[in-house]
Amino acid sequence: MALSKDPDWWRQAAIYQIYPRSFKDSNGDGLGDIPGITSKAKYLKSLSLDAVWLSPFFPSPLADGGYDVADYRNVDPRLGTLEDFDQMVKALHDEGIRVFVDIVPNHSSDQHVWFQEALASKPGSKARDRYIFRDGRGKNGELPPNDWVSHFAPSAWTRSKNPDGTPGQWYLHLFAPEQPDFNWDNREVQLDFLKTLRFWSDRGVDGFRVDVAHALKKDLSKLNKSYPKIDSFGINQHGKDILFDRDEVHEVYREWRKVFNEYNPPRVAVAEAYLQAKRRMIYARPDELGQAFNFDLLGAQYDARTYKRIVSENLELAKNEGSSSTWVLNNHDQVRHTTKLGLPKGTKVHEWLLSDGKDAPLDRKLGLTRAKAATLFTMALPGCVYIYQGEELGLFEVEDIPHHDLQDPVWYRNIITKRQRISFGGRKPINGVAVIHTEKGRDGCRVPLPWSSSGKSFGFGSGGAHLPQPLWFKDFAVDAQNNVKDSTLEIYRTALAARKKFQSTEELTWLKSGDPEVLHFTRDNGWHCIINFQGKPYTLPKGEILVASTPFKGRKLPKDTCVWIKTDK
Ligand code: GLC
């Protein structure tokens, strides 16, 4: 199937996120890989997708699930080769599916040749200027340059070692110490990323997901200022924060856009920028990346008022900036929405996860029912929908992975130590130091996919899975849902196919439902979407029912259900 040259193909697309290490393992080493993705091209096609986005598959020591990139223009040998990548792109393109790769520009891995070169070079050298090295405070430079904190570790600074082993300068990392931040004022860094964008575009890649897009530019003249809390969402919205969303970052993306426009159709990119909607949408302007992830529904209350407000606000903002909105309910950093929506109201999701799910009972039936309703609702909205692997199977978060199997730096870096009396196996208590984890991390949504309901790793691969799969995965396996009427997988398939068929202008009209818990809108071709959150059974308009999130009898829409109807107009 030839891909169209339409420069706007992405505006109302369905894009599926693949977390490659957990998608499909072709060689039995327990890690998903590129040939594994190629082998599932037909499956992806069966979801009527426009594109897939691959989380990082580049060489990486895996200090942060691959978001610590050691070589931006290669494939991790554990996941395949560049030839495998080319074959994958061809197989997906042949099925009409485009490919996005993940670009991680804020930081590299500490194993990147440039960082290794920086460590081997002198303070003030050209090699060090590609990163952010500074002298420490204190008599012997033993204190970090300031109090800045990182997302994953207490301090955003780590002291380097000189080549002779003596303690040296400190370097900045907004994430793990193994992820040193680039200095985006350095022209070599800027040019190298242009080279990376061309490298993948020349190989046929259609777009890019841009990791932490809002953090690249920092005000390094303000090193003397305190910045003890890291929360890009809560910053002042003026483009002058020390670390996030500085106005100058847009110069970077305007330069990237020129590269995107060298191709036909132009390449597109989506910004990951945890910011308030208004500032976030600037990244999506036509002379910048094109799209930005809209994360507003991730933590939203499940009710009609909240959903309607978020939708209206984002559609308007997108229109004003010349882009379309995106809709996101899941990704590799988030607790799966099936789980979130099945927890008792008021549950603090992260605390619940930290308790391995013991804090409160999870109502799986309710969670899945609501999750499917929310999904169907977003899929009918004007704009581009992002789906995260396993979502189409109705997977829940795996909340009770044995602690020794966890991999996420969020788990093993967010700790406090406490002096206390500890007793082992009923022995006499001794004074010791207890390590207390304060965050569970993101492994629970990254567990390898179940492809079949039997077999050692549910068809993921012949050699087990790098994160343990729970037994209940068997009921969610692809082969347990294939061609099974009303299975989550078949509902996704029906909805995504209908969405493609009926997609129309980027407008919607809200209709009065007469119930504050029911939202009803139409697109301009007679495609109706109605969601009943917590209302009374809602009488549906005449017309063919295209798909329902949960089957129901008659023409009254029960609560926690969403339906699409096609009328003559
Ligand atoms: C982004 C990624 C996340 C990663 C972080 C650092 O937020 O989505 O997985 O840990 O950036 O690269």
C-alpha cells in the first residue's frame, strides 16, 4: 500500500506506541526486538493504525529503559541491526503504517562517546562544553554547585572523576546520574541532532517523538539561584523559568522544522512537554514540531464536566496555534487507565502502587468498563489519538511485580534511609538502616505483552520475559480475544476502523443531552458520540450503532458506556 504524500496525514491519525523491549521477542533472549515488531506488522495493520511510535531502541546501558542513549544513530545490538530496522520500516510501510522514532535531546547516556571524551578532557575544554560541567562549592569543591534536584535522584549534580581518579567537576543531570544533560547553547550539539533527524528521515522514518522537549534550554547564568523542587507543570508561564519551557527552546524547533520540510511529505514531530496547555501548544505550531502530547486527561476526574472542559479548551488552543489536538490516556510512564479508573474515588494512585495494590481494592470490571468508555470517547474527538501497547487488550497495571525484579530508576533512586531497629527472621532486633522507597516507578505498565494464553511467556518469546508477567495475563492474550465478539481487542479494532472511515473536518458540535453526566457530540457528517459517565440511562438518537464500549441491549445507554451512532446527517 503506497503511503500518501499528504502533508497533513498526522492531524487526525491513530498512532500506536511500541515499547520495543516489551512488545515481541523474536530470538528468545527475553527482550523484545525489532524483528519481533516486523513479525507483527499484520497485527498492527488489523488495528487500522496510521503510524507507530517506537520508544528508544538505540544502544543504551538501560539506566532508564533506553532513555539513556549511547548512540543516536544505531540500533541496540540486543534489539537488532540497522538492516532489521530498514526491513521493519518497509514491512510497516507496506501495510500503510508510518513510523516515528523517539529523539532524546535533553541528555545522553554517560556511555555516549561525547560524555566519555568530556570526562577524559580538562575543565573548560571543548569536549566538556557539550555538557554542563561546573566546579563544586566548598573548600575542595566537595559540595554540588547548587541545590537543584533531579527527577530521579536527590541532586541534579554528580561529581565526576578526573582521569587520575581524583574527584573532579560536577555535571548536571535532570534525570539519573547516568543521563548527563547536554548544553544546548553548544552549536556542535545542535548540529549533531540535525544530523540525527536527517539520518532517520533518510531511512524512511516519518516522524519523531521528542523527549522532554521543554527542558533543553537552561539559564546557566542563574546557577546561584535555588531551585529545590522539580515540577515543570507548576512553573510560572512566562518562558523565563531557569530550567523549563524557556522561550529560546523554540529556536531549536524552528531549526528542526527546516529539516523536516526537506522531505516529502514533511516529517512531523510530537513534543513531550509536561506544561500547561497554553504553553504546551506553542511547541505544536506549524513552524515548529507540529504536534504536542495533550496529557490533560491522564489525571482527570472521570466526569462529564471535567472531560468537556478539557476537550473544549484543547480544541480551541490547537486551532489557535494551527495544529490539531492529541488525546492520550496511557503511555510507558503512566499507570494504565484501566487501573486508575477501577480504584475507589480519592485513592492516591502512586501510593496505592507503592503498596503493591494492598491499600485499596481494585474493581477490575469497573476499571475496564470505564476505560473503554473513555477510550471510545477520545477516539471520536477531532485530532490525533495515541494508543499505548497493551491498551487494546485491556491490560491493567501489574501492581505487584516482585521488588527484586523492578528495573525503573524511579523505584531504586527515590529512597530515604532511616535508622531503626531491624529484626531478621525472628532474630533479636539490631540497630540498622532501613531503605524506604517513596515511588514505585513505571515497570507495571511495561510488562511484555501476552500474545497467547499458554506458553512460557504467553507468546512474547521463547526465553521468558525481562519483567515477570502475572498469570492473569493469559485471559488478556491476543489469541484469547481474536475474533471474540465484544472483546476489548475487537472493540478497539471496530472503533479504529470506523474512525478512519468516518473521520471528517476537525470540528465538533456539542448537543444538549439534558443530563449533566452525559456528553453528546456530533462530527459534521452525522457521526455521533455519546458517553454516559454516571447518569441515568440515556435515550439514543435514531441511527446505526457503529460500536459500543460495552455491549448493552435496547436504545438506552447505561452509565459508564460510550457509543458511536451514524445518522443520515
Ligand atoms: C521522558 C520519558 C521517560 C524518561 C524521561 C527521561 O519523560 O517519557 O520515560 O524516563 O523522559 O528521558
